[in-house]
Amino acid sequence: MSNQPKPTVKVRRFSKAFVWAHAINAIAFFALYISALPMYTEFFDWLYPVLGGPEGARLIHRIFAVVFVTPTFIWIIFDLKGFKVWLKELVTWKKRDLEFFTEFVKELFGMKFKHVRQSFFNAGEKINSFIQIVTALIIFASGIPMWFPQFFPRFMVQWGYFFHNVGFGLAIAVIVGHIYLSVVHKNSRPGYTGVITGEVPAWWAKEHYPDWYDEEVKKGNFPDLNDPKHNKNKGA
């Protein structure tokens, strides 16, 4: 199909609840990061006037700390089925998931590669989810004694600052890679619309998640791209 015009038909990959949860998570994360910069190093003191001074920066940081924990609840409340699919995918690992990484490295560096059949989430996305869960827990757990030092021993507050920095450092590394693969990398970029509108190009979904796509075709939810009428550059 790569030698033919790509059909423009799209399919829904994520629910509206996921799209909103993802957007709120992203906004909260960057608000937390920016408001923390002047508190972390004097190099960013020029941000204080923008943030309303040290007190304003702390207030913004605390507000978005609360916002940061809401996306999970939004997803659970408005799309419990999708949340369960995500959890199931995280704990389901097969030989093909390990094979995925070998081909992914080739793809990442522009080498010839083959698509390893994947389900709704590929192995890379599963690892990304695990790391995000761990970093979020580190940030959340270390942030509590920092916010309420009067209720915790001094050593816990001090270690809280250390682990808070470690958590955000890891989170930034993951986010940079996440943005690169979703927005910049040519093979995965077509799927970026999934977190904006919930929909992705059908041809891209079939190439990257064939097991999931074929299952949806059998259910009658997705078009069969092997049908000649879909091998033309036209909409649904």
C-alpha cells in the first residue's frame, strides 16, 4: 500500500475523554515545569515577574499540581472501557513486543525495517506508560511533604526535594522523546492527530496496529483497506 496513494479515510483511535485528559495532563505538566524553574535556579529569576513573583509562582505550581492528578479520573469517569483496555495492554506482553524494539531502533535511525504486528498499544507505548506512571508517582509522593512540611519529619522533606527533582528530570526526558516521536518523526507523525481529534489515518493505524485494526474490521467498526474502493485517495 506504500506505493499507492494513501486513502484519506480516518478511524477513531481515542475517545474524547482521552483527548481531554491528555490535553489537561500536557498543560498541567508544562505549567508545573515553567513555574518551578525560577524556584529551582536563579538563572530563571526573570520568570518571576511573569508569574507574579515567588508567591505567584508557588501558587501557580500548587494549582497545577492539583490539576495534574485529574486527567486519570476524567478518563476513568468518562471512558472506563478505554481505561481498562489501557491497563490490560500494559500487563499483556508477548514475544512480538520484544521483537518490536529491534525494528523500532531501525525505524528511528532511518534504516530499513519491518512492522511487527501490534495491538492497540505497541511495546514502546507500553514502556512509555510505565515510565510516566513511575515518574508521576515519584513527583506526587515527593511533593506532599514539600507542600505540607509541618506534618513530616525534616529528613522526609529534604528527600522530597531530591526525589521531586529526579522525578521531573525523568519526566522531561520522556516528554522530549514523546514529542519527537509524535510530532517530528515522519513514520509516527501521522498518528499525532489521535491526541488532538481522537482520529488517525486508517492506513497508518493498519500499518502500526494491525491486530487491533483487523479486529475492528471484523466487528464492522473500521473499513477494510484491502477492499479496492479504499485504495484510492478519497475520503470515507
